[in-house]
Amino acid sequence: MAIQQALASPDPQVRIEALKEALHHGEEGAQLLIKALHEDGDWEVKFAAWETLLKSLDPRHVQVAKEYQLLRLRQVGDVRARYDAGERDFRWADLRGADLGGANLGSANLGGAILAKAHLRGALLTGANLSWADLTGANLSGAELVGTQLRGANLTGAKLDFGWERLKDLTGTILPDGTYHP
């Protein structure tokens, strides 16, 4: 099978492209996705396998993806340096307690990131994606949040120096006071 050859490639992009086509090969392709999810050493390849499994029409494959939690533990290192180098994808990053005060993270994808107790005071988050992010106890005082996506984010105990009413798309968000925004 050509997919198996592509999955043996040292180039992560070749493996990702192969995984995107795997479901067209039935159960054998799904098993290759599951194997890549558990065994591939590249985070982006694992993410492509996870995302493809979620699109499966077979509920068993979708369940495998939903039960896989290691993606949330992604370590990204120095976010400021990586952002300055042009990287914008920090999905599922573990940034608990990170000092990102004053950081420019405009248009960054921090969807699902763990930012619990992170220091984001004065950070530029214009147009950033913080959907489903854990911002429990984060300090967002003075942060620029214009156009920031916060759908499903957990803001319990977060410090804001303005009312949450100014924020856009709070569907499913847990607000700073712990209440749920429908």
C-alpha cells in the first residue's frame, strides 16, 4: 500500500499527506491512523492522525480520537522566540504559569492550550484563537483581546480589567465568576 511507504518517510509533511487519505482505504487505513497517533514522534503528524480520525464515519474510530489526551500535553518551549520566528500554531500547548506578560501573540492559534495561572498582563492577543483554552486564574489585565476567539474557554478566576461583556463569541465559555455562558 502506498500509504505505508509514505508513512515510512522521514519527512513529516509526506506522512501527514498520507494520513489525510487513509480513511479512503477502509479499516486498514484507520488502523494506520491509530498507529500514527500512538507511535509517530512528530506532534504535527499525531495531530493530523487525530484530526482525520475525528472525521471518520465509524464511531469506533471517532471514539479512539476523543479518548486520546496526550495532544494536550504538547510542550512548545519559548513561545516568544517561536512566535518571533514566524510560528503561530500553539494548539494544545502546555503553558501553565507561563510569563507571557506584554508578549505579542496576535493571530496565534492557542486553541485548547493550557494557560492556567499564566501571566498575560498587557499581552497582544488581537485575533488570536483561545477557543477551548484553559485560562483558569490567568492574569489578562491590560491584554488586547479585540477579535480574540474565546468560544468554550475556561476563564474561571481570570483577572480582567474590564467586563467580560466586551468579549466576542463566548458561547460555551466559563466566565471569571464561574458561571457558564450559553
